[in-house]
Amino acid sequence: MSFLPSLTAGGFAIAGLLCAAGPIIIHLMNRRRYRTVHWGAMDFLQQAMKRNRRILQLRDILLMILRTAAVLLFGLALARPFLSVGASDFDASQPLLAVLAIDNSMSMGVESLDGTLLDEAKRQAADFLDQLPPGSRINVIAACGSSRSPAVDPYRTREDAAAAIAAIDPTDREADLISIGNQIAVAAAHTPQLSPRAIYFTDQQASAWDDFRSPGQWEQFPPLQVVEIGADDATNTSITGFELQDALADVDTPSTFVVRVAHAGENPRDDVPVVFSVNGEEVDSQMISLPPNSERELTFEYLFDGMAIEPGKASSIAIEVSLPPDRLPADDSRTIVASVVAALPVVFLDSMSETDEDPRRNRYGETWALRRLLAPVTSRREEQRQLIQVRHRRLEDLDAPSLRALLEDARLAVVGGISEPPEFAVDVLNEFVSQGGQLVISAGGEFDPARWTQVAWRDGAGVLPAPLDPIPNGVSLDANVDRLEPFRLSYDSMKDNAYFQLSGLSDSQLLDLYAEPLFFKSVTPRVDETTLAAVEKAATAQANQPTDEEDMTADRWLLWRNDVTRTGSVSQSAEQETSVNNAAESPAAEQEKPFDRRLLPRILASFDNDQPFLVERQIGEGKVLLVTTGIDNLWNTLPRTNAVLIFDRLLRGMLETTLPQRNFATLAQVSLPLESASTTTMVELTRPGDDAAEELPIGFLDDQTRGVTVPQLMKGGKYELTISQRQVSSDPTLSPEPPQTMVLAVQPEATESQIERLSHEDFESRGLGDKIKWLAPGEVISLAGAQIRGQDWWKYLIGLVLACLLLEMLLIARPAWVDRLLSRAENSGATPVSEEARS
């Protein structure tokens, strides 16, 4: 027990320490307590802080309201709100939007002692401007287009509108009411704060209303007042048609030009001279008489033997035919550009070569008749003057590279009597046609329809227009049969095609002509729903297949395809606009190019046993023509008759499609490539009836082709482009290259020569109701109708915006009087302080 004393001593020591530290701990804990003392001055300070905080909150709320109101009012001002009122509340002092559409079609060129109908329409439109209330806006529309760019914004003054009316020039186009309605609707939508008044000044030509027979066609357009110009007199003599009969002209044979002259009127017109001119020089004329309401067709022949034609190229010659001017001089002349060619390369492929053919043994290839038809002169001296340059080969002697080299500068290929085409030939010919070449495939000889279908059809992706039945129809003359069953051409299947119409021959004469040849054997193409579906599937797959532009350009091996003419249309149809909008809304992955129905095969002519004779199909940029019988003496007697001339027209027409286009209808623009354009090249354009030349800019038509765009081809006649080089060197010994000339021809609309007017009875029978009102000459144009008021509200809204911004600035600056106002506003709703709180 020795340790007890020590433990007791330690415990006493700890207890002593705790007793000494206790007061200190209690003192420290008491220091954390505080006592609330009520003091009157502190209460007033708290009240002041609360009041100031509420004033700031009130200011922020007012600032938010002012800023929001300023933004909303500014947006309303930009929208320019207005109030539409009914016709019963019409106020003649309120401004309007006048949309004046003036018919400047060719029929408005009818002349009288006071000028043309177009002049009268412009006078009446200018006089109408004086009826408009102050502040009105005016849109002026040239119904058939104009050489000047139309103004987007309406004119604000009568003087500007009158100048625009006076500047409208005549065109040789026809008026389109739907197009006019679209232009009126666009003008009205562009100025929605003014009520539109649409007025159309026209001669009420009946042909312009042919396709407008339902009031629903004008439902989406503003109401229209149609002001009739001139008197009802349909007397007119015109040239309604002018063409080169065989599509191409050559220097070896006379070319036939067909002219159609029409006369409308109750009285005859005797001794009318029809003048035929070449390059502006009269070379022939004929005197004709025209009975009342009659049409005459006459022909002129001309031989281009004095011209130097570059082999393989086309020279463009302007040919004009004219009548003495009458009350509508615009349709008294027509101009076309004739393409004069020599030695165009044409490839003929059959089962015989030139060395195999022997006239003494009557051994000829299956293409011999067509070669003789297109190139009748056989002497070497005259070879470069013929229409074509014959390249005759045996298909078995070629391979893919040699066939491509043979075709690279050719425009037409004829394959005749081949029993079975090799695979490489089908591939090369398919490329040739896709790039724009023309191909004729004819049966005859040992032609095997089963093998051709197997090799060249390819489920619509090959070069054959349609699959063929394996068994031919009939037998050839060399077959050992007891009885032949010949068949003939069906003229009923041919009479609606211009290729089979010959000038000066009546239907009965053409019927006799085409009934002359006898046919003994033919192959049968299946142009049925299955075939059409296969072609559509193949063409759609090809069109939607992604292609690299560089690879596609490299694969184009035809040498003459660089000379391409591109045309631009005047306006886009509603269906095109709808399809474009729908395409834009759909995802890119789901977009597919629509199928072009022109790519489907079509039967051009048939036999009297209802079997096809000619089947045509477009592949890419070119066409294939299938002749279901041979052009020889074993399958038919066609080469021995005059009916074989239809192939001369067909092949010439196919060649003409490969040449640069030089004849156009009236249109907005045409783009012409220039082969040797450089930075020093200058192109000047001379329009018909205008001696002054305008310079056209040269640019890129695509990534590789330079050329010019000729705008506004609105007048019929000859357009001449002069291509020259600017003199950039000061050296006088360097003479500039001689200028080149390119000629274009524009054909006026033939329907515009029919100036017969729409009758009131016919107009009323269309039931157009209140949407379109006809005003006879002398009737006053009405301004009554629905109106729009409050067009100036936007000015007051802008004033309110400025007031809001001013108040905002005052609240932010907070001058003393603003604080007093806010304080009063705050005190008016504050709770008073009690006496107990103050104490």
C-alpha cells in the first residue's frame, strides 16, 4: 500500500487547478451574451433604408416597362400596321397602289392614223395617273417582258411612272394572263400597306384567253380591270411559218424552203409579192393571191454553190422572206438561219467493208442505200462538197479504241444488218449517244433479234430502244418459201409527224407515196408497260447516281460537244417553283431527280399490221432510232421507191440537232460558247431594226467554257454578233485578225398574227365574276373597292419609342425632382411608423 499517499497528493493538485480556472471559464462564456437596447434614432435609419430600397425597386420596374415598350413599339413601327376597311367605306382621298399592266405583245403593234395600239394603251395608262389620290404608289408592268430591267419598288411620283410607261417597248411575244396575274400579286405583296388597284390595258386578243376559262384560275390574284384598246377588226396578212424543209443545206443540191402565208379578212388580197432574200439580198420572189380567210403554202429553192464551206463545220446563212407591210408589220417578215454544211463525218457499220462490196456481183453492205442517199456523188474530187463524209467500216474489224477514235468527231452513226453486236461496241455506242451523238440501228442481213436483246438491251440501260421478240415477223426474199405475205406502212401512224410531211403533197398523194414499198420481214420491238418501267428505272438510277464533275468531263471524248448553245427561259412556271420549294424542304438524302418522260421510247411510225416501223429513244443527250426492217432489197422494196426519201429527212434532222442552235423562239436570253475567246476578244451585238451595236461581256458559261450571254431576245428577226480582237499592240505592222460574224434568228409567235378579239358573250360565258371586269372603250376605270387606312401609324409609334427612351434616360439620371416623384409614389403606399417604434 505504499503508493496511496502519492495518488492522493496528485488528486488534490488537479482539484486545485480546476477551482482556480472555473471563474475564468464562466467569465469567458458570459462575454458571448448581448443585450438589446431600444434606440429611437436607429429605427429611423432602418425605415430610411427600406424606403430607399423600395424606390430603387420601383425605378427598376419602370425601366423594365419602358424598355420592353420601346422594343415592342419599335417592332410594330417596322411592321407598319394598317387597317383594312371594306368597299362601303371607300374614301377617295386615301392613297392606293396602282398596278398598271400594259400589253406589249406583237398584236398590239396594229397601226392606225393615231399610232399603234400600244401607243394608245400607254396614253390611256398615263391619263389614268391623274385620277390617283395623293400619296399613291404606281407599279408599271410590261406584260410580255421588256429589254429594260423592271423596277422592284413602286414609283412614288406620277412623273416617274409616266416615264416608265413611255419606255415600254413592243415585243413579238404573246401575252400570258397567268404570268400577268403573278406579277400583279408580287407587286401587291411588295407594298401591303396600300390597297391594290390592278388595271390591264390590252387589245383583248381571243387567243390570249384560250387557256383561261375558270374563275378559279384568278382566285389567288387581286381583282383586275381589263381595259379594251382599239376597235374590232381582224383583217391581217401574215407569214405564219418559214422553214428549211430538210433541216440542213449543202452546196451540192438545191435546198427547199417552205413558206406559209395566211390572210384573215372578209375581202381577198390579190397580187401579193412574196420576196425571198439571202443575206439581205433579194434572190427570188413570187406573186400570189389570197382568198378571204385562207392560207397558202409556197416553196423557194436555192443552191448554196458559191460558198466556201469548211469541211466538218456549219456556216450560218440568214434567209428572209417578206410581204409588203400592212396594218401589223411585225408579222410580214420572218428570218431563219440555215446551216450549210459539207463533209460532216458519219460512220456506217455493217457486215461488209469497202473492199468486200462489189457492184458487178450486186454485193453491197446493208448501209449502202443510206450512204448513197446522203452522199450521191462518188467522185473523189467532189467528196468535200457532199453533205457527209462517209466512213464505212466492218464492225468485226474494230476494237474498242479504234471504234472510239472513229466516232470522236462524228455526229451520226448507222449500224445496219449486224447479226450480233460485240459487248465493247455496245459500250462505246452507249457513250457516244449519251454525250450527244445520234445513232441509227437497222435490221436486215443476218440481224438476230434474240442476240441483240441479250447484248444491247441490258434491262433498259443499253443502247437498244426496246427489247425485241426473238422470232422476226415474216421472211426475207431469199428464204425458201412458197408464199410471201408482204405488209405496208400505215400512213395514219405517220401523218401527225412533221418528218413524214412533204411540201406540195396532199394527204392522198402522201398516202400513195408511202403505200408503194412492200415489206417482207421485220423485227418486233416490245414497247409495253414492262419496257417503259425498265427504261424509267434505268434512267432514274443513272440520273441519281453521284458523279464527279472532273471524271465526267474527262469521259466526254466527243470533240464537237464544246460548241453547245444554252437557252434561258423568261419565267419559271408555278409547277417548277413548287417542285423547287418541295425539294428545298426535303432532306438532301431523300431528294431524287424527277424522271423525264421524254426519255421513254416512242413509236414514230408503224406498219399496217400494227407492228412498229420506227422506234426512237433519247439516251443522255443523244437519240437512238431503231428501224425494224432492213434498208436493202431482201427485207423490202423500200430502196427502189421514192419513199426512201423519208430517211434523208430523218438523218438530216438528226444531224441538225448536233449543230449549234441558231434559230430560237422569243426568250429571255441565250448563252453562246466561243471556241477561241481570250482577254482581248470583243463581241458586239446588233439587234433587228437597230443600227447601233452593243458590246456584250465575255464570261465563263461553266468551269471550262467561255462565251457570251445575249439577253432579251424579244423581237423577231436577225441578231448579228461581230467577234473581233482588240488592238493591244502599238506596232503598226501587226494587223488585227478579221472579225467573225455569228447570226441568230428569232421567230415571232405565230398565234400573235391572229388578231381576232374576244367577244363580250364569250367573256361572260367564262363566269369570271367580280375578279375580272371588262371595260369597253370609253368606260371609266374605277378606284372604288377595299381600302387600307392608318398607313402613317408607324410614325406615331416611332414617337412613342423616342418618348420611352427619353423617360428611361431620366430615370437613369435620377435628378432631384425624379426622386421626389418616386418618393411620393412610394409614400402613398407606405405604412406609417408607430409612436412605440419611434420611442
